[in-house]
Amino acid sequence: ALVDRALAANPGALRPSLLIKKARAQEWSGDYEGALATLRQVEPLPAEGQNPRLQMILRHNSASNLTHLGRFAEAAALLPEIRELAARLGNKLDARHFRWLEGRVAAGLGPLDEAAEAFSQVRAAFSEEGDAYDTALVTLELAVIYLQQRRTREVKALAREMAPIFKAQGVHRGALAALKLFCEAVETEAVTVELARRVVEYLYRAQHQPELRFEVVDR
């Protein structure tokens, strides 16, 4: 609502950045189609080389929303441009998030081994920096891959390694409850790919909506 007020005030050169902020808020709330529609309003982009960071954020966030919608082929088509822009900017965090995006695309299109490798690399980097929430999130994405590959032992190892995350600062109660449910399902061998994916999707949304609660589906 605040971004809409700012846009209504005719912000001029700030308009692209405000639209990107609005799309980010829509993505966090789970409105992925709305986020894509907002990002399309940023077009046309500045001339080539004029604002590579704006271009990279726009393309990266578009691809991210496409993966949430299961439109992995469309997201994959954006990867070469995002890779080039991230390399031009030379930012370590941009490179890491691009690698994460590559993993998500590979998780949707295959091969799964490539997705597992990307998630493992990103997970190690987040863990080293003490980023508890993103570590938990990418760990669950890696667990989804292992479940698909029937690598039960590795899934159990990941679940046990997540135990310290339960006490990590910055992880809110709702997220902890969802993580605990996942780990308990792993230990009792009741975990499914569907459950793991639901927890992943919940964690993406709950990161910026701590009041959101994970819904348990009875079977």
C-alpha cells in the first residue's frame, strides 16, 4: 500500500525501483502471478549497460517467481542473461543467489544431481555465515531432491543437522514448528516429497510473514 502511494506521487526515475519493491512484497505474500505482472511494468529496461544492477534484479526476480509457479523452462531461458549480469557486477551475494536459482531450475527440469550440487554449495555458504533461515530453507530443498532420489540416509542426516537451527536466533516460532514437523516425519519414515515441498513453500512465504502458520493436512 505504501509503495502504491509512492507510485501515485509520480516518482519519476524512482518508479522502476518502487515497482521492483512492490513485486518483491507480492512474491513474499505468495502472489507470484501478481509479482510477474508488476515486474513487466518495469519494461522497457534502460539501454544496455546503463543500469546492469536493475536489469539483474528484474530478471532474477522474474525467474524466481516463475520457479514458484512451476514454469521452470521460462525461468531457465533467463539464466544466461542473469549469469552475465551477475558476473559483470562481481557481487558475491548476487553470485550465491544466482547459484541458488540455478539449483531451483535444475530441481524442476533436471538433472537432479545438478540441483543437489547447487543446493549443497549454497547451503554450505549460508551455514558458514550463520544465516540460519536461508540455511534451513536450502537444506529442505536439498532434502526434496534426496527424497526424489530415495536417498533416505542422506535425508535423515540433513534432518539431524537441522536440530541446532531450532535454537538459532532469527527463526520465528511458526518456522520452527514446520521444521520440527518435517524432522519428526523423517525420523518416523513418514516423510513424503509432497510434505517437504509444502514446508519449503511455507518457509519462503513465512520468512517475511512471521504470523503465517503452517497448515497440517490430514490424510
